[in-house]
Amino acid sequence: MADAEPSAEEGLTKEEIQSASEAPPAGEKRKNAFAALMAPKKKQTPAATPARSAGGNPFKDRMGLGAYLGDPAAFSASVVIAHSPDFVVIHDKFPKSTVHTLILPRSPAANLLHPFDALADPALLASVKAQVLRTKALVAAELQRQLGRFSASEAARQAVLDGEAEVQEGAELPRGRDWAAEVVCGVHAVPSMSHVHVHVLSRDMHSRKVKHRKHYNSFTTPFLVDVEDFPLAEDDPRRDTKRMGYLQRDLRCWRCGRNFGNKFAQLKEHLEQEFDAWKRE
């Protein structure tokens, strides 16, 4: 994957590949706001990274995600959500939905493998699945924070939070909507970035960064392979993306299934309506 030009089997644009990393602010380190929710930090194990040449950038283009692995604490909390010796969790720089995060394994033995190969290791797979659950809970909580006030399923809970209703003594705050059910987690069958990364995102596909069919289909077809489906069978059709043509498929609404063919502008207009209805459920 040395070339920054995306192929027909990739979901990112050249711009996104070239802009995947963000340099930490010079001389500034900020404590991560979510660190307490993650696995306790012990002695950090630096990830293997390319040597920096004079005036060079070892994290250019497809290697961009590697910038977050060596010293994640150097990045602001608006970029790095959480980190541990084994993982770094970041906000996707080009989010394709309301909340879109990436999990980056830090293992030097695995972080430059194809995700299908990396997740064939039982120990790493178990660790990734556990991290996915933690990150999924964070994404669900952020969805509730952003959208809970709109949701009919959250009305009873929101009324208590707003002081408009009281909880009886001994009773718990109403649970509200199951936002975790609105979160998808997986890896792309053909990743555009060299470092292994797992997408954990809300399923709404409501974002200005969804700009073309490949963007949309890379998250709404089997091109996104659910982490729970690993280990993947050798004859699994998702290993043959060229034959399956996931990214070239008709555009179908993720919520109602309506087929828009190749009419992306019409789909985008429809997604606005679906997002409004979805957040009000």
C-alpha cells in the first residue's frame, strides 16, 4: 500500500489518505478525558514505527494512523479519546456518522498486517473484542448525550434529568434508549490505511464527509466486516471484494432499504429525513 492513490476497491479518497494523521501540538500534552473509563495504564509499550529520516515524515499517507501509536498522550482529547498499553482510540478525522471512532491495536507484531490476518490470532482477537465493547459503550454514551433529548424512548429519563419528574425512592433513573444497538463495529475488507484499525460508529451515516457511493457502501454493505464474525472462514465471500463488488452496489438506505441505484444526491436528501426520524425513535 505504498501508493497514496486509492484503488477501486478502497473506500477512502486520496485526500483522506493523505490527511489521516494530525500532528500533536508542539510542546503540549493534555490528559485524556476518557482515560478513567479504559483499562488502567501501566508501563507503555511503544509500537514499532518507521525511523524518521531528516526532514521526512514516517507517517505520511497510508502510514498516517501510526502517528497516534507511539505517544498518544501528546494529542489533545479532541483527537485521542483513550489509550492503554494495547490500544489507542481516536476520533475518525473524516467521520461518516454522528459518532465515528477508530480502535488502533498497538502490537508491533500485528499493527501492520491486513486486519483479516491480524484477527486470525486468537489472543489478539479476544483483546480486540473486549476493547470493542468498551469503545461501543463510549460511543453509545456520546450518542445519548448528543441525541437523547430528541428521542421518544428517552423522554422519561430526560424528564428526570431536566427536573420535570422525580424518581421514587429506591428506584433507578429510567434507562432510556438502547443506544448501543445503534452502533456498528468492524474492519474494512480492503483497508486504505496500513495500520490495523477497527471502526466503531453510529449507524446513521449522517455526515458531510459522506461524499460518494464508495464512502456510503463501505459502511453499509458486507465490505465492513463485523468484528463478531471473526475468525473469518477461508471461503468467506468477503475475502473476494473484487468479485462481490460491494462498493459498486446500488445505494440502499440503511434504515428503510429503499434502492436509489446510483443516485447519490437523492440518497443524501433521503438520509436527512431518515436521520431526523431515527433520532426521534
